[in-house]
Amino acid sequence: MKLHTNSIIFMLLSIWTLVVECASNKKLLKEAKKGNNNIIKLTDDNFRTVLKPTRDSHIVVFLTATQNDIGCTLCQAMEEEYNLLAESWFKTHPDGINNKDTTGDRGLFFAKADYSDGGNTLVFQHFKASQVPLLYVFGPESDPNANINTFQQLNIPSTSSSGDERVNMLINSFTHYFELENYKLFKPIDYVSRTITTLSLIGVLFLMKKFSNIVFMVIQSRILWACFSTFFIIIMCNGYMFNKIRGSIYAGRSQSGIEYFQAGMQNQYAIETQIVSFIYGTLAMSALLMAKLIPYSYTYFMKKQKQYNAALSAVILTFLFLTIIFFFSSALMYVFRLKHGGYPFKFLK
Amino acid sequence: MNISNNTKKSILSSISLVLKLAIFICLIGAATSSRLFSVIRYESIIHEFDPWFNYRATRYLVKNGFHKFLNWFDDKTWYPLGRITGGTLYPGLMTTSGAVWYLMNKIMKIQVNIRDVCVLFAPAFSGITAIFTYLFTKNCYNDDQLAGLLSAAFIAIAPGYISRSVAGSYDNEAIAITLLMSTFYLWIKAMRTGSISWACSAAISYFYMVSAWGGYVFITNLIPLHVFILLLMGRYSTKLYSAYSVWYCIGTLASMQIPFVNFQPIRSNDHMSSLGVFGLIQFFMFGDSIKSTISTKNFKIFLKFAVIGLISFGILGLFVLTYFGLIAPWTGRFYSLWDTGYAKDHIPIIASVSEHQPTAWPSFFFDTQFLIWLFPCGVFMLFMELQDEHIFIIAYSVLCSYFAGVMVRLMLTLTPIICVCAAVTLSNVFKYNLRIWSTIKKVKNKSDNRFTELCVLISKLITVLSFLGYLILFVQHCTWVTSNAYSAPSVVLLSGSTDADGSPIFIDDFREAYSWLRYNTDEDAKVAAWWDYGYQIGGFADRTTLVDNNTWNNTHIAIVGKAMSSSEERSYEILKEHDVDYVLIIFGGLLGFNGDDLNKFLWMVRIPEGIWPDEVNEQSFFTADGQFRVDAAASDTMKNCLMYKMSYHDFPGIMGNPTQSTDRVRGATIDESHVLPLKYFEEVFTTENWLVRIYKLKDLDLEGRDLGDVYDMDNTQTKKKSLKKPKLEPRIN
């Protein structure tokens, strides 16, 4: 008999908890539907109720400040990414719950507080946020007496990646740590951009057809091809692809100010490509003029019987180009010594 | 007067011939001798990793003959799968050095060790490369001897080429660059003359190239590209037709004779462009002959229909063939050239190879010094004349500079064309400025132009002298780079310090470990190590390996990676399943050697993660804030994995402090409490500087207990008695 009551109490209890848990998920879902992209908007009024135990799901909290005058570029970059993160999750899990059959009511919800929106100072105070962006996670909690201070900070992969890559990294770590299923990056098809592309393509084709003689002139212009190829070669030989593939940052920062050259043979800033391309370009141009312009000017002036001019141009041009080549190649070696400390050769400095 | 002029001319030409000969001898001397640093500093030894396989294969060839070599099934690698080595290698290198060895020993009766042939193979061939580069440049650039000689001199000492052809670097590239230049030279010759014999020679040279290096695909695409551009520019000629058709037919048929290449030339998409251009040029020929028989108006109609029909037919054919699987899908390596993000996302094995990394700008300067800025200038100059053969150089330059930017290893194919273009520039500079004698004569003549000519003379002299200065600096740069960067065999290391008598101290741990394996283990023992060391274990120690540098089976590599990154118990299971007896790891923590296994460790996680994402997870090897740490903060998965345990086994305590040691590579303090005991493996050998550590898998327990339990039980018992460290095996000196 006693056993019977026990089991009834147990059943009642379990039903009660079930109801409460379901309620917690429902409540969160309701809140989520209110915000944009299924993201719960945390304000001073609602954050305690949203984050209050008990709950059966993970809640990811994103603290950010997208205002321009705050100047948090990472926040602005992550704004879209966080939306994508939430959107991808709700695309496959419309009610926010992972998998009813295997993990029961456990799900994942997204919350956000943007300092720029105002009305959420208490939220930032609660998290003692002194810098943004921040990413926190609240785990499932069955004890109704637990407070809302038990959360963990998540690492934002900020340095090496951005865009879809970062979203994918976050998705992977969420999937792993929260043991989620079927969480994949979902990219909505942008019909507007597709239409614009198609229209502009048609427009360009039409214009090309109309001005076909100009187009042919451009295509057959040897000098254009020459300049294009030379330019292409110069940037390719300067680690342009390295910047593209590795996504190097533009320039670095050190104690004494901006750093233009990163030491080491295997890494570089994007600005290095530009500086060195400029050096190469100048050197190549000087060599070209050296070989072609000097003989040309000599014969030109001699034909016109202006010997004095011929002599002058020969001397001046030679010295001009030789000095340019000298200075720029010593600059090149100087720059290379910044990359490779042990390089023994130098002209100046 | 006339006769004396003639004799003068003949004397001059014979003098120039003698001079040219002297220059060539000097060039070959310079090319060979600048590559001998490593032999002088270390010894006559095969370098690095891949050369060890080539060397092993060459020995097999010399011992067993060509027929057996082609049918060689190697059961000592990729255990238990084995490798059909004869059918999966490019035999050009081995057969060539085998032939040289045969010629010397059997015909000329000069006793030469096959090892010495292999070691000195690359320097010898670099001399030949210089000669072919001379011929190529001369033929490509208006028969300009000066440009030819300059380019030959550049290629002889350019570090970009030396990097792969120092003595001991016995790799496919050593012979491939020579064949690349010879094929290009013969192609230009064939294209200019339209002669079938030249085209045949080009095809034969191409065949030789196919037999030697996988990079032959570059030629397979470059020559059709050249032809294609010429066709687009309306420069079709019967010469071009005969040259390309002959080259393509004979070259393709010949290349299919190589077992490894097999039917690829007509199936794989890498080769499709050459087939497409072959079809196109037939069409041009057909159109050309039609044009001469019908009226212009009719020809235009014909052309319109033919073009539309041809294009639609071509596209349809491509789709149908791909759909039915007759054309092989694009290979991953090829993809990663065009879509640079591809490899990173899809094929970790490619991304893990350092040769496949993009090139930062210092590498270009390092490898070619001032040639790098003469290079675009030379391309521009070629545009100013733009003859058919100049287009070849331009196409080569543009295409290859892109490839070299994407992959470090393709610097090698870019270097020859940099040398050629730079030589073109310099020859243009010198051509005008070296006419000093005529200017001097004019000055002497006391004409009214005297002042002008004097000025011109001075400026010419200064130009020549200053460029001579740059050339001298280039030579010094090349010598410095070769001596400092490219002459280390990487099997033997220099410690940097010297002995009491001033001789350098070598770090010879690799050979120490390999010879221990050779003399202390069973002949059929299986050694598990990360794939980088597979070829060396095979070559030095002659033991069976699971994986090696021929990364043909990703899953098998992943198995080894999984074993290294799993917990000890699981690793033991995996390794026992594969019959492994010993595990060899590289540990640089004591020496400060950067390229050790812990630094490569993330690849041992990523590669298996691609296959068993539920068993191996990269994230779990990082700390909570996403860092890769090995000290106290390391994650539990990290501390429990086999690689960590093996690397730091007994490591704390060897540097004075009884419980701690510092890992000199990662700058981390390793405490005794972090390093969990090894229960299923026992240390059998560790080299002098701890660079290589070898562990043996304990035998299964006789009473069928789990080895972990056995260890725990023994350990509690010994603790009761006294703490006794396991004895190390005596070392072999």
C-alpha cells in the first residue's frame, strides 16, 4: 500500500516536472518568436524571467554593441553571423528542441542584448560585462532554486576566421558541447542579388554588342594585355594569393605604432604585398625604360641633329634610372632584412 | 679586302665558339659545385623523405632488373595492404640513375656505388638543365645568344632550382626540370619549323618527362594553351598544325605506356584541354582548306553553323562522358589549385603537407633575388614584339606565377621562366650598352660629335658596371642561400655548437634510432609512425611500416592518426589489430626541434576526424578557451592520448628539477603529475637527444587479463616493496 502511494507521488512529481519543463521550453519559444530571427531580446524587464531556472535547454546569450561610435568592428561583423546561427538552428528545429526521441526536451535557444538598443543596462551589469562582444551559455537546470548566475563564457573565434567560417566553427562547437543533432549552416537564397546579377549581366552583354568595335579594340589592344599581365605577375609574385588564402590582416600594431612588416619568412601582412609590389613595379619600369627609352632618345635626337640634347638625355636618363634602381633595390633588401634577420647583404642603412 | 674580311669572320666565329664552350664548361662547373655544400659539410647521404623512397626503389631496380622492378609489389609498406610500387611510381628517375650506374660499372668498368650515383644525380642534371635553358631562350627570343647565356647562368645558380637539386636530394624534380626545359625547347623548335622530326623529339622528351614526374600535367596543359592562344589570335599556320598534331598523338600514346599514367590522358579532366585543342586545330585545318575552295560569303555561313554545332557538341559530349563515368572526376590536388579554399575544407591530407601552402613574398625574393623584378619587365618586353614563340613564354609566366603563388612547391617550375625573362631584360639592357667599342671608335675619330659620344660612353660604362655589380651580388646571394638554407640533409642535423677542437657537433638521432631498429628488432617487425617517417624507416631500418609519404590511402593514415590521438587502451587495440610491434615518435622537446610529432599532432586529429567524427574530435584537444596547450592547462583528452603520454614519458625530471622539465619547443613546463603512466606500452629505446623514441607494445597477458589491470596490480605490489624504475635497453654505439 505504502509502495503504491510512493509510486503515485513519484508519478505526480514526474508529471509536474514534465509540465514545468515543457513550460520552460514553451516560454522560451514564445519569447523567441517575439524577437527577430527567433532570437530572444533581453531587456531589463525580461532577462530574469527568461534566464530563470528551471529549464531543459541551453540558452546562448550574446552581448554586443553595434553602435558606430562605440567602434566595435567585431560586434558589427558578428551581428549577421549570430542571426545566421539562430536561423540555421530554427530552420531544422522549428520549436527549438533538439530531438524528441533521443534527448527529450533538451533544446537550444538564442538570446541577445545589444547595448545600442537601450533599456538593457541591468543585463550588462548582471554579466559584469566590461567589454563586448561576449558569448555566454546557460546549461539545462532542474533545480528551481538555482540562481541565474551559473553560466559559462564561450570563446569567440575572432582572429583567424570570419563570416561563414566563424559561424561554422561555432556550429561545430555547439553541436559538440551541447550534443545537438542536425545543426547545419543554412544560407537563405538571396533572390534580390541574383536578379540584379542577371539583369546587369544582360545589360553588360547588350552594351558590349552595341559597342562591339570598342570591345574588340580593347580585347586586341596589346598594351592593355601587356600591362595587365605584368601587373598580374607582380602581385602574384608578392604573396597576393597568400593574403587571399590565409586572410592576412592589413597591418599589425606594436608598441611604437603601426607595424608594416611582420617578421618571419612564412607570414606577412596584406600591406606588404602592396609595398613590395610598388618596389618591384618601379624597378621593373626603370629597367624597361633603361633598355628602351635611352637608345630611343639617343637616336631620336641624333636624327634631329641635336647632339647636345642627345648627350644630355643619355647622361641624365642613365643616372636617373640607375639611382632609382639603386635606391629601390637597397630598399628591397632593407625590407627583406626585416623579414629575414640574418640576411647579410645591404647597400644603404 | 673581301677575303681578309671572310677570314676575319671565320676566326671570330671560331673564337666565339671556343668562348662559348668555355662558358658552358664554367656554367656546368658552377651549377654542380654550388650544389655540393651538403656533401662537403655532412657526407654523401640521401636527404629528407621522398628521396629515401627513390633511393630504395633504385637499389631494388639495380638488384633485380627492370622487369622485376616494373612488377614490384612491396609488402613492406602500407601493412597489411602493401603497395603495387611498380605500377604507382614514376620510373624515370630510377631508370636513369640505374642506367648511369650500369654504364659506369658494366661498360666503362668504373666502380661506383649506386648511392653516389643517386647523391650526385641532381647536380649533374642541373648542368644539363642550364644547356637546355640556353637553347630554349635562344630559340624563343630572336636567336639572342646573350639572353641565352644569361638565362643559362641564372638557372645554374638560382636558389629556386637549387632548393630541389642539391646533392643528395634525389627526387623526381631533379630530373624533371631538365626534361621540362628540353621539352619546351623542342616544342618551340617544332612550332617554328613545323618539322615532324622536331615534333617527334618533343614528344619523346615529353614521354621521358611523363615517366619522371607527376608535374608533367603542366606541360600537357601549357602547350595546348599556347596553341589555343595562337589560334584565338588568328595565327593558325600549317607549321603549327603539323607540330601540334604530331606532338599530341605521339606524346599521348607514349605517355600511356607508363603504368601509373595508364589511360589518364584520355579520361582524366586534367588532360582534356590538350584533347580539346587537338580537335580544335583539326577544325581549323578543315576550315582552312574549305576556305580555299568556296566563296567568302558561303564560308561565313559555314563557319557560323560549324562553330555553334561544335560548341554544343563539345559541351554535350563532356556532360555525357562525365555522367557515364568515362571521364574521371577532377582530382583533389588539381581542385586545390583553382579553388584555394577547397583543400582546407575537404582534404586535410593535402592541407597538412607544407609543400602545398601558399607562398609569402619573401620566398620569391629569397629564391630569385633581383631576377624577380627583372621578370615582369622581361614579359613586357616580349609583348612589344609578340612573335608566336614569345606568346609561349608569356603564357608560361602568367600561368605559373599564379600557381607558384598558390603552392610553395611550384616555385620550382616558375624559376626557369623567371631566369629566361630576366635574361631577356638584361640582354636588352646590355645590347645597347655593351656597344662600347664603336662608341670609343667614334670618340677617337675626333668628329664633331665627340662630346656627345663621350657622354654616351660614360653613361654606357656606368650602366654596364652597375649591372655587373648587381650580377655579382646575385651570385653572392645565391651562394649564401644555398649554403644556409638548402644544404641540410634533414636526416642529420647540425647542433650549431662546436667540439673542443672546433669541429661541428652533429645531431644524429634519426640514424641512431633507425639503426637500433635495424639491429634489435625482428626482420618482420611492424613499426607504426606518422607518415612523414615511413620512407626513412623503410630506407634506413628496412622494417615494415603502416603508412608512408606516398599518401595514397587516406583511411590508413587516419588509422595511425586515430591510434596516436586515442586513449592508450583504445590505441593498443587499434595497433594490435594491425599487428604493430613498435611505435616510433619524434619528440623535440629536449632539443628544441620544431618539426616534431606534437607540433604535427593536430593533423593526426583532423585527418581521422574526417573519417570518424564521432570518435575523434579536434575541439576536445583544446583548452576551454580554444588553445592548444601541453602543460598543466592541457585538456584531459590531450593528457590521455597516446602521443602525449609517449612524448613526455619519463620526461619530467631529466633537467635537474626532479619533478619538472621544460619543453623547449612549446615553452611549456611539464610536471610529473600531468604525465600519466604508460600501461600498455613500454619504452625500448630513446636516442641521445631524445629526438626519436621507440615504444614496444606489451605482449598480451598470458592469463588473459587486461594490461591496464595488470599494470595497476603490479604497481601496487612494487610500491609495497620499493620503487623501481624500468631499466632501459643498452644502447648500440
